[in-house]
Amino acid sequence: MKKEIVVLRLGHRPERDKRITTHVGLTARALGASGMFLASDDQKITDNIEEMTGRWGGDFFVRNNVSMTKEIKDWQAQGGKVCHLSMYGINLPDAVPELKKQNKLMIIVGAEKVPGEIYELADWNVAVGNQPHSEVAALAITMDRIAETDPLTVPFENAELTVVPMAKGKKVIHDDELKEKNRQEH
């Protein structure tokens, strides 16, 4: 059974957090999450991430302006578990074994002050260090630690653009070039 990981982004302030929330979504997508729930109304975030997914491939959804409490309760009612990333939780290394066992996991990351009810609704409050830190860094470290395979080596289906790993320089192959290359090899 394939794991399903989603991210719930709390406290997004459109005038202030657009880049960081976009980075939360892109990080989640790149490291294997299937989607992101945005508990604020910012259609531009949804559009930007969907555009990136269209160009870079994969299957990733963004749901805009959701009710955080409803999404958490619905997720748990469907058998999912909820991990809230916070500097106040148990330390990540202590949580990893249990998080790895989950087939349906919601990871919550906040922006502004997280409402107290989130700490109670979450199955785990998990700290990536007990110091102030970036939610993008916390999400990336957590997803990397709980991954069953190296998320950096997973190909993305239907990509218009693909990066060719190189020690020096940079190369991006466009979909039409990739199709031509595959045709020549066969």
C-alpha cells in the first residue's frame, strides 16, 4: 500500500507569506506528498503550485481556503494520523519510528501563532529542534526522515521539464527533447 502524505498549512497571510507558503507546497511535492490543504484564502498560491506541477510533473493537489479543524477531523475519521510540526513537540528522532508506520499521514505546518486546539487534535506534536526554525526546513527534514525510498531519486510522471544531474553546469531537458531522445534510443 502506497503511503499518502498531505500537508496542512496554517496561518498563511497572503500579503506576507506567499513565498514561504509556495515553498512549503513545492517542498511537500518534491519530497513525495500527494497534496496540500491551505487553511487560508489565496488562490494565487494554488495556481502557482498547480502551474509548477504541470511543468515539472507528478500528481499534487492544492485545496484552497479549507477549514483546518474539519480537515483534521475528516482525516482522522478516515483512519489517518496527524503530525503537527512545532518546536514544542517531542523530538523528531523519537517520533520517526511511529511516523514511518503510518500509511495515511497529515503533516501540519504553521505560520503565525498556531491555535491551541491544534496541539490537542494532533496525534503527535513533533519538534525538529527546540529552537525557532523555518517551517520549510522542518517539513523537508521530517519528510526525508520518514521516507521509505530516497525522495530525491523518484521520477515525476508527465513532466514537461526534467533536470539532468551534473557536477558542473546545468541542463534541463524539455518534454519534446526527451521524447526525441527516447525515440533515438529505441
